[in-house]
Amino acid sequence: MSIKIEFQDWLELNQLYADYASAVDSNDWELWPEFFIEQCTYRLQPRENHERGFPLATLSFSSKGMLKDRVYGIKETLFHDPYYQRHVVGSPVVRQVEADGWRCEANYAVFRTKLSQVSTVFNVGRYLDKVVRTPEGLKFASRECIYDSEMIPNSIIYPI
């Protein structure tokens, strides 16, 4: 079933997804929370838990303030081997039009490159998003990153 939206809205949705990937791939951590509204949700959850309705998530944040705390942790308190990540994100598919925005879905693959090592597939799944229009442009009200594999590397430091 195809849902029709205005072409300008579709362009803005695609730009939001591209800008998000660019920001997290360039380690622009202060910019990451700005893609979200104040009372937002960001969750990273295995597919099995999502499909069974289990609440357990690898990461779960329920406000922009919590996202800013994560940024502080990434920059100031978490110690890990540095790595680069690169997102490949499919075009968002609008699943539902709501009075205040859209429910969208997009596939993603994240590749990780550690210094002096070959690139590897890091995380693959789909985004389930609620996108709303704000005076500052389109923002995520919620972003669920549902990853396909039950197994993940020993830690996920950066946003997916």
C-alpha cells in the first residue's frame, strides 16, 4: 500500500535521514541530540525483543537531556578503542501519516573501521521513526533502531 505525501515533505524527510547519518559518521556528537525534540525516545533494541514485545533494549533514552548525557559520556568518560563508523541508510518509507507528522521506516547498515584494521559490518537493521515538524524543521520524536542480530560487539559506544 502506497501512502501519498507532498513532494517537499518527502524531500525534507530524506534530507533529515541523510543529515543524521552524516552527523554521527563525522563524530559531530553535539549535533546528534539536535535531531530530536525535547521529549523524545531513542532505543537500540534487538529484533527478537522488539517482535516479542519485550522491553529490554541495549540502549534506551527518553529525553533530549539523556541524549546530551550520552554525548558527554562519549566525549569525556567512556574509554574505548577509537573507531570510525559509516552509515548506509535506505530512503525512508512513510508507513503512516499522522496529524503531527509521519511514522517512517528505513533500513540501515553501519560499518565500523578500527585504526589499522579492515572495515567490518557493525550493525544492521531498520529504523522505526516518528518524525514531526517543528519551527526548526523536521525532528525525530522517536527513533527505534531495531537490529537484526542477537549478537553485538562487546560495546556500542556511538549512536546508530
